[in-house]
Amino acid sequence: MMSKVPATVEWSEDGGGVVRMIDQTLLPGELVMLDCSEVEEVARAIERLSVRGAPAIGCAAALGMALAARRSQAQNLATLLDDLSRARERLAATRPTAVNLFWALGEIERAVEAAITLDPDGDVWLTGPSLTAEPDDVRAAILQRANEIVADDLQRCIAIGQHALELIPEGANILTHCNAGALATAGYGTALGVIRAAHAAGKNIHVWVDETRPLLQGARLTAWELMTEGIPCTLICDNMAGHVMKQGRVDCVVVGSDRITATGDVANKIGTYTVAALADRHDVPFYVAAPVSTIDYELRSGDDIPIEERDPAEVAYLAHRAPEPVCPDGVAIFSPAFDVTPSELVAAIVTEKGVARPPYEETLAAMR
């Protein structure tokens, strides 16, 4: 079953080429498409969470590089490469935790390197065997790879959903945290891809949706997606998760991830660690769904994952929507965007290549 939600982020040739995305800051009230015609607009869209979710951020960054190449007025390779370097630096600085962002930028770099070859002396750029490639050849290579990244992400998420079917029992009550659905990917979802696949398979599931403070991605986005798809769901406050688990009303937890270490530690939206600890206390299996591009094989410990801290106003003003702050003026606010769940709390990690179980250092390495 494909998603009924419009494409989260894609390339459009309108206006000479734009990166088109759903402006998720306006959901669920309005479904508005945002056209970014400059790299800076893509970067700001990532920073303000118009596009969010690790795979979707990676797709947006790749398309942002294609936009940089299209907008560059360079008539020679050296100038084009300078323009691309500045674009990469800007996009890489948007959000530090989601590794898919850096993976996608690396894929674009490899596409450029495949189109051109640097002279061993490092003084001039040579292009292909015939030395005749032009800047437009590089532009075309970048756009092709960026579109491939978007298409590949969709197929990876579909595969994740199929691999996870063995984990989801008939009639399961599934709890999820934040949004790891079509809106967080190229259009199908990781955690919600698992849920979507189970629903399509006729497993008669029901979903508990954590609201996900402070920006309410569960309440605003996940609930909207599930209702759009006709998947039964119930919204709960974050601090209700332990209560419904204690009542025996949760059969498994399925979440996405922004970065997974080589040893299976999982960074995800703030509050995920709390859910995992509660699941462990109540013997509820805790599953993570993510593409292999989310695995950072260079890191062995979740302690080394950079954790983004965001504007305190996101806590004070309840997703920027309340007209008045929900706390006293001037109170100190700590606003980490992510936390890390240690691997010992994770029952399985589902990727497009299959289901990994402990010991993760071995099973995740086999998916590399």
C-alpha cells in the first residue's frame, strides 16, 4: 500500500528547477507545498523543520546540492566546484544529529568525483578519459544522483516494512514516538512504513501515538498520517506511555532513528529513551526501523553522537503555536532534540536488508 500523503520532498522543473516539499510546520491545519529556489531556502527549511526526519533531510540535502549546481553561473569546473563546496558547507551545518544528511552529501560528492578526476598534482581538474566534460555534465550527474537518492529511499522504506512483518503479531497494539512516516522520508516511512505494511497485510493493528513534546510531531504529523491512511490510532500524552504499557495494552514499540552506531545504540527524538526504558520494564519489545544509511559505522558508542540543542522557545511556546508561554518568563530551559537509547534495550533493528538482532556489532556489520 503506497502512501496517500503527497511526496514529502522532490525535484521539480518549475521555475527553472526547485526543491519542492511539504511545509510540515503548518500541519495538520494546512497542507502547503513549499518551493525552494535557492540553497539558502533549502537550508532554512531544514533548520526550521519544514522538512524533518533523517531520511527526508538527506533527500532534501541531495536535492539542495542539485539546486546549487543549477543556480551556479559558473562557466568552468573550478568555479562550479567552489560554488558546490559553499553549498555543501551550508547544508552540512543545518542539523548535526541525523547522519543521513552527511551520507547524502557524501553521495553527491562521489557523483561529482565520478564525473571529474583531479590531476595527481592537484592543480587542474581533468574530466573523463577524453578530458572534454563540461560544467553541465557535472550538473546533470548531481541531479541524477539526487533523484536516485529520493527514489532509493522510497524503495528502502517499502523493504523495511516487508522485513518487519514477522515482528508484528495479529491484532497488535503498537506504540510509536515522534514521526517516522511518509513525512520523515521520501514518501512511505520507516516506523510508519512498518505500521503501514502491517495494516496492508490485514493484521488488524492499532497504534498508540505519543504526542512527542515539545514540537508535537506525533500529535501533529503521525496522527494526521495515520488518519489519512485510515489506520486505527489513539493519541496519548508522552507521560501516558508507561500507564498503557502497565495495563498490557501495548504489544510492541516501533520507532525510527536519526543515527545508529555500529554497536546498535540509537539516537532518536527526545523521549525515545524513556519509552525504551518503559518497554524494557514491561517486557514489551522495542524495535527500531531505519535504512542502512542511518547507521554510522564510524561510531561505536552512543555517547559520541552529537545531540542537537534547539531554541528554548520551542519548549516555552508549545510548538510555537500558543499565544502565551506555558512557563514563567525568564525560566531556564534545556531543549535537546534527541536522546540515545542503548543497544541493550533494542530488541531488533529493521533495515532494508533485513532484521538485525544482538549482537549488533556483527549483524549490523553484515548489512554494510
